[in-house]
Amino acid sequence: QVPQINHFHTSGNVSAPGNLGDGLDVYGFPALACASNGVCVVAGTEAGISSGTSGGVYARLFSAATLQPTGSLFSLGTGSPTDDVGIVYQQDTGFFLAAWLRGGFIDTRIVGTDGSLGVLDLTKSYGPGAGTNAIAYNAGTQTTLLVTKGANSALTVLELGDSGYPLH
């Protein structure tokens, strides 16, 4: 199983699929975001084993116009069970921001449109006790919001700074 993308035209035509995986593993919880310059990124978990998602979070850049991958898969964070990957493009910074759930903590990482990576600082992860998460960027306010489910199913909304770390 690999991430597959297609162009869907409003006329009903569908392009040939673009394969963004490496064919070596199973990928899950896919997330997708595109920058204004046509560079897109798909991110998701690597199974690592046949019955889980212990391989970490990986991403790959591709062209929105051609659906062709740019470079190889690259790691956002490895070696621990992960799920619920989300990624947004922050127009005000020109970077992607990825977030994922890792054992009750939410980790974040900045990704450049060239594939460069910001620091993964696990001491600034949100948690413990975080659950299913969702991330969204609001161009009007130039803020990124993260919603997570905590203890007793309480929803928590966090405003993330340009670094991807919680502000409020």
C-alpha cells in the first residue's frame, strides 16, 4: 500500500495515478498540502511491521502539475508508534507544518518546499494525554490551529506559532 494521487477534473476525467511511496512498506494516515508555487507534500506513517505503525512519519514532495515525486521519501520522525498525521502550508512563512500523534504526545515539524527540515524538538511536544488530532491553517489570521482530544474526550484547541509549537 502506497500513497497514490490523481487529478480529478470537474468534467469527470481522472488522470493516471501518481505513486508517491517507495514500494517497501505500508503507509497510513496520509495527509496532503500544497504550496502556492505548486510544490506539494504528502505525509503519513510507515508501518515498519505488519500490524502497526511503528516506523515513524515520512513525507515526500511532488509537483501539483505533473504528480511526479521530487526526490525520495524523507523522515519527519522515526522509531515510535505514530498516527493521525496532518500537514498544512503556512502562507505567511512559506513553509509546511506537519503534526502527528506519538504515544499521547503531538509532535510538530517545519518542512521547507525544498524538503529542508526544521528541528524536531521532542521536549516541546504537546501532551501527555493528547489524542486524535486535526490541524488547519487560516490564511486570514495567519494562524495554525491544532485540535486534539484529551482526557475524558475533552477537545482542546491550541494556537501554534510559526515554529509549530503551542502558543496558547
